[in-house]
Amino acid sequence: MSEKLPQPTEVRSESIEAIPEVFSGKEVARLSEELYEKIPREFGAHFVEPGVVLTMAGFKPNTEIWHSFTDEEELKESVARINSLLKEKGIELGFVGEVEKSEDKKIQMLTVENLKGYERKSKTTKIPGVAKFESKAGFEGLMRWTEDTVRGLEEAQRDGKIPQGFDLMSILQGLNKGYPDIAIYDFAKWEAEGGGAEKIVYPRIPYVGMYEAPQPTFIVLPEHLENPEVRRNAGEAGAILKEFYESEWHKRVSGEPDFKAQKHVAA
């Protein structure tokens, strides 16, 4: 199967001013600090996870967290409380799938979504068929954007702009995670050709892996490890995480006993 990436001439014509700016690591630390003082500690500890930090910054549209809990009503109340605090920022937590049970614990998968992250990716991607999204459309508008983008990707594939063997849901998932376009295509190509761990590599993102949590990593084919888009994405993500983890708030809170009781540092 031949790889077919969209050409630079296919970049959409929005001005740079129309693309939402990404929060710095220091700005995310301030927002996380505000939240941490108003929500249960077991939830506050999630807001240091690298995927959550990058999503709060608007660098990624969404990420996941896995939350251990005992009382379902308390869980729902906590999520509602967090959403009320983040509403003006266009950030929301959502429930995904069924509760998993592990020994004496219950685990719920949650998404963290940032409307500005979706807007940013929709306006910077070169993948054909992706609809433009405006964060002011809200989460109802996001559902329409997803539907429009699926139709657009299907049309682009019919027209030969996306290889026939590429799974469009994988492409959509890559967009939702804010991965570089070339990584989205590389995954679709790798998947279509049957996979195999020896055929892919993970670009290094500085400061990823500090905590046991879903990590904001992606795969590329070995020949694209040094691709400028890949290096730029990893560098920008690493810069946000560096600022966050070196912030005074993170240094202070990460040493507190009630934080350590909730958060495991990755080995």
C-alpha cells in the first residue's frame, strides 16, 4: 500500500489569528491549582497527568483518565462539580463505557475534552475532509463537527484523497488526540498492513512518563522519526510539560502527603 499524505498546497486558508493559542505550562499550573483547592483530592491528582496537562492547555483536544472510586453518586457529583468550574474554559469531563471492578475498587474511564483543542486541530490539519470547528459552538456543535468530519473523510476516501485501506475511525481518533498528521497516516498505514511492533517507533516527548497514567504518545514509521512535524509536536508538548512540572505549585503539591496517597510516580 502506498502512503499518500496531503500536500502543503492543501492547507486551509484561515489566518493564524483565527487559531486558538495554546496555554503555557505555567498557565495550566495556575488553572490546576484553582481546581485542586475546590475538588476532592482523588480527582485533583489527575490534573498533573501529562495527557490532562496537554489537554487543559488546548494542545490536545482530548485525553482519558482512569478513576478509582467506591461511591457512584459521589463520583457523579465530583464530575458535575469539576464541569461547572471548567465550563467557561470550554473543558469538560465525560463518562466512557461501563464501570470496571478490580478487587475492592471500581474504576471508571473518563474523557477530558477541550473545545479549543478541537478548534485548533481542525484548523491546522492538512488531512482532506476534516470540517472546521469553532469552539463557540460548544459540545453540541462538537457532535455535529464529528458527524460532518466523518462524512468528509468518507468523501475524501471515495475521491482517492485518502488511501482505500485506511480506517477512517483511526484517522478520526488521531485528530481527536491532536497527533501530527503524519503520525495519523502512519498509524493508519501500519494498521492496514497488519501491524507489528518492530515496524513502528515512539517519538520521545520530554517529561512524559512522570506519573502512572495514560500517556500522550503516538507512533510513527521509523523513516518519519525525525520528520519536522513530529519533532515540532514533541518539542512543543515537552515545553508545556516542562513548565508545568517545574512550576512552584507542582513542586509544592507533589510533596504533600494527601497528594502522594492518590498519585503513584512512574518507575
